Amino acid sequence: MQTWEAVFIVIAGLAIVLQAAVLIALYVQLRRLSEAIGRVATIFETRLTPVLGRMERLLDETEGQMRDIINDTAEILRVIKANGQRFDRVLEEAADSLRRQITRADRLVTGVLEAAEDTRAELRQTVLGPVRTAVAFVRGVRAGVDFLRGRRRMPERSRETQDEGLFI
């Protein structure tokens, strides 16, 4: 059994040596990687630090201007809203006034048309009535004069109308 023990001890020793070699190789690789990352970080820091500084200064400088722009925009929107409401009121008042004026004009035109119709009817009664009476009087006088002269002549139209009445 001693041989077996010696073989296991040798195998265990070789495993330990192999593990140590792997750990040393890992350590060397991690150290190289760490140095590379450090160089990249240094380059990144040297290039990025001025850019970040400039951005910070730019933000500090524009912060007040941005605040002013936001305040001005809010004021402009408030004024637009107030003027919009005022404009809406003016339009409503103008529309109401226009409606009243149209109603008034409609009443006026209706009154004028009614007065014109009344005037026409009155004119017809006062002028055309006496004219018809005068025409009828003149026809009657003419018929009387014709009768007295002995010309009992009937107007042409009357004869035709009488003849048509006899035709069956």
C-alpha cells in the first residue's frame, strides 16, 4: 500500500503545482489587463475631462437663458390665451349685434313692403276706381250719343260674342 500512497502523493503534488502555474498565469494576465484598462482609463479621462468641463460651463451659462426662455414662453402663452378669450368675446358681441341689425332690417323691410302694398291698394282704389268710373261714364255717354244719332250700332266684339252664343 505504500506504493499507492506514493503515487497519490505524487499525483496530488503535480496537481498542486499545476494549479499554482495556472494561478500564476491568471495573475499575469489579469495584471496585463489591469494595466491596459488603466491606460484606456487615463486616455479616456484626459480626453473626456475637458469636454465635461466645457459642457458644465455651457450648462451653467445657458441655465439662466433657458429659464428666461421658459418664463417668456409661459408669458406669451398666457397673453395669447387672454387675447383669445377677449377676441372670442368681441366676436360674440359682433355676432349678436349683427343678429340684432339683421332682425331690425328685416322688420324695416317688412314694414316698407307692407306699406308699399297698402299704398298700392289705396292707389288702386283712389285712382283706378274713379278712372274706371270715368271710362264707364264716357262709354255710356258715347252709347247715348250713338243712340240719339240713330246709329244703333253695336261694337264688333259684342256681335261676335252674341253670334257665338247662338252657335250650338
